[in-house]
Amino acid sequence: MIDDGPAYKLLLHRAVKRFELDLREWPWPPTRASDDWVPYWRVRFEDTLFRVGLGVRKLIEAAKLSVEIQERPISVTFLPVRKDFFPGAIDQHRIEKFYDAEAARPARLPVLLLCHAIVHSYVLVPRFDESSHTGLRLQDFYLASDRGRKKGVYLVDWRTFVDELVWPVTSDDVIGLFMRRLPNGEELRLPTSSPDGSIESLDRLVDLYGNLSQGNAKSVDKFMKEWREAYGLPPA
């Protein structure tokens, strides 16, 4: 359990900043660089990305990340799978073989679902850019979960990921908590960054949470139904 949300967010911020600073300062020209820089930076990339994905999940579980940020849409590109073929463990990096770049289309993924895809990633392929002027730079990365790889893969721009997900998450300010509790101890806790504590705002918060995913929608509907029954309230 995370007791101090702001402190934990600061650690996520520092992890991403450290990765970017180290990447920028990597020895140049190539004659000064290690021959195994590719696997090294792949590992550093995966370590940083999983820190963010798992960190966001832990913040959500601890009710330390507002629903408004959880549902914040992130701009990505979706490449559909070619026919019925999808990658396995030994060829998940063969993006062009399994996914159709010509049919790529823009898409939007909520922070919550993008971090779910990171935690359950099956396809995770970073693309680095080399330049004598800028050194080594992470351009973007392909991402698909174990289930999602059978439908397509997401291409996520690194700068977009940092600007639209990492910084909003790490600067999120939770100032309120909508809570309902069943007699058996089960709780529904929805943190918010909105100062509006009206009934309409709370209803919107529940709607936002439910709209994040099918799983959320089912769990919140079930909980609210049991909560109303437990306290003798009429159905919604």
C-alpha cells in the first residue's frame, strides 16, 4: 500500500527524468560507445516503462491517483493485425510481419488502459534514433498486451507518453475521495482532483470510473446495486 501518493509520484518522475538524462549523455561518437548499447538501452527502457505502468496501477489501488487522470486519453497509433496471424515469444519484434502499417489509424487510450497494456505487455519494441547532433534518442515504441496482440499493436510516441501520461500522473493532486462501504467491509473508493463536491459531480465521477473499462463498469454497477440494497435505498 502506498501511504504517500505525492512522494511516490516524485519517484516515478525521477525515474523517467533519470532515464532521459542518461540517454542524452550516452557516449558519442559510436567509437566511444559500448558495442552492446542496444540490449543495454532496451533493458533501461523496459525498466523505466514498467516502473511507470506498475506505479500507476499501485497508485490506483491505493486511491492516490484521481479518476480524472485515470481516464485521461493518450494519443497513439493503432496498427491492425494482418489476417489471423499474430506474434509468438520468439518473433514478437517482427512488427512488419504481423501488423499492417498501411492500415494504421490514430486512436486514444485512457491512462488506465495504456498502463494495463504495459503491465501485461507481450509486444514491447522500442525504436531508437541516432544522430551525431543529438546522440541517442528514444523515438517511440510498439506495445500490445497478451490478448491485444491478436487484434493489433499500438505505436506510442515517447514524447507523447511523457507529456500526456507521465507528467500529468506525477503532478496529479488528489483533493477528494468518494467512498461507499458495504457492511461486509468491501469498499468503493474513487479519488478526485475536482474541488466540486456536489451530488452531480459525484455522479459524474462514478460515470467516469465506469466508462474506463468493461471491468470497471461491471464492478461499479454490482457494487452500487449491493450498496443500495444493504442500506434500504431504492434502485438507481
